[in-house]
Amino acid sequence: MTLQQRINAFSELGKFLSQFSRETISQKEGVPYNDLFFDGMIHQIKLAQQSNGWFTKENVLFAIEGWANTLTEENLTKWLIPYKERFPKQQSAKIIAVIMAGNIPLVGFHDFLCVIITGHNFIGKQSSNDKHLLPFLAKYLEYAANGFKGRINFTEEKLPAHDAVIATGSDNTARYFEYYFGKKPNIIRKNRNSVAVLTGKETSEELQKLSEDVFRYFGLGCRNVSKLFVPEGYNFDNLFKAIYSWNRLMNVAKYANNYDYNKAVYLMSLFDLLENGFLMLKEDKNYGSPIATLFYETYISQESLEQQLLSDKDKIQCVVSNRFRESGIKTIVPFGKTQKPNLEDYADDVDTIAFLLNI
């Protein structure tokens, strides 16, 4: 298959996914293979919800919307332009094993896309928390382009022979990954969290957008903001007002249970808290906050904060801010955009396409 054929297949998949959004699920004229896949996709969305209590219909459809908007021929072509000279004319396809997380819906899709678009063969080992959607979409791709058949596989058993590995997990599982896969070309990802830098000059609209970065997927993604950096004396009242529409999360039993449990732990430990009935703010130097909690830390100057963020860059996925700028920090994202990454926004700032083209 040529690169253009692979791009065309993924853009067809994007058109198929565009029929499934939070606003409506409806068939569109002219989408190939709808007779085979449309009803099946509705079923897979239901299965994803049933198998993982965190995968609400809204969040599953949000993830699907994101990929529907991203998988266009224009976006895919623009993304790959910088690599075009590095794509071999006659490529020897390697077998790439991808071990996926399951914290948010379709979290492994970008790795899947990178492997397939570079012409390699894919073996996926999915988390049991997110195992329904991707194999179904892979089957659609096989219909969109016959050349994919036999090159996309999933396994729940021990990984078969492979040439390289992309593995995502916790700091603990990363040690096992490094032990088992350290002798092969690899990308091994560990825990990372995202932070937001506030100055006190943010508008209500900006803070509302920030709430999307905090609460989307219940804060379970590495691109979700789990910590705020605020100037000394910062008043949280405007933030609490701006985010209040997310109080609907307390209607989700798993979120409400985590809120109640963590609040009880904090109160018994005599920690000082700010809270509004569905979110707790706790001053803490750590980056990874529990569900329904947002850590915060004060800073004295932007210069000192820049140095801190640079020294901790291996712990940080994104820095969210509309005003904070520093040339050494490459992952600054505007408010409201953390869960709408571009194709070139690689996890842990490791260029997956370059890695795959160099194997």
C-alpha cells in the first residue's frame, strides 16, 4: 500500500465516525460500508459503557468526535509532510507491539494510527477497560483498504514475536516494560500529569474552558489538569463560579463515591481544603491528584515557576495557560484544548512517527 492509500483509508474512517456525536447519532448519505458497520458501532459504544463505569456515553462520544474531526485527508497530509522524504519507497514492514492504557476511551488510537500510517504491522494488547472500540474500527479500515487485512491484530495472550514496542503504563509497570522490552527498539511511557498556570487575570470564559481540561473524562487522562499554579494570595471564588456547571458529575455514582471517600480521608487527616460540593482544592506539591481533587501550589514569580516546570518536565504532559510563555516549555496549551490534541502532539513529547520510520 502507498502512503496516500493509507491516508485515504483513515480519512474514510473519519467520515464514518462523524456520524456519531454528542449532539446526534444519525446516518449520512454516501458513507461507505454503513450497511455493515453503522448499527455495529452503536452496539460497540454501548459495550464500552457497560464494561467501564467511567466510560459514560458523553465521554465515549466526545472521544469519537475528536477523531472524526482529526481524521481528514487535509489534516493527515499536513501532519506527515515533514516526514515525507523519510518514508521509504519500498518499505520492509516491521511488527510493532503496542501495549495500551485504558484510562479514557480510544486512548491508544494515536499509537495505532502511527503504526499503520507508517506502513508497519500492528499487534495490540489492550487494557480490559477499553477493548471494544478499536478492534471494531480496525475492521472498518480493512474494508476501506484491502491492504490492511492480515496486518492488524489484537491479542489478550502473551505477545507474539515483534520487532519494536510502544508501551504505556504507570511508573511501576514501566519498570517491567523496560525489563522485558529494553533490548528492542521501544517507547515506554510512565505517569505524567498536566498543570495549569493562572495569573489571576483570567476571564470567566477562560476559566470555564479550563474546567473542560480538569473534568473531561473525570480527570483520568494524562492531559487532564490535575494541578494549578497560582500567584500568592489568589482568590478561588471566580474559579469556583466558572466551573459550577460541572456539578452534574455528582450524578455519576463512581465520581460521587470518590469525592465522598477522598473528602473523608482529608478531613480525618486534618488537611485544609477548599471545596464546592463536587471538587476539592488541596495545597500539595505533588502533580497527580485523586479523582474529585485538584492540587494547587503558589508561585512567587514567573521566572521561578518556569525553572520549576522545566526541572519537572519529565512529570508533565501539558502546561495549560493563555498568558504564560517560556521557550523551553514546548507543551503549552490554551485553555480548553488539552483533550483536543493535534496529530503532532505526541505523548511525552516523543515523536512516534520518527521512531517508527527509524526502525
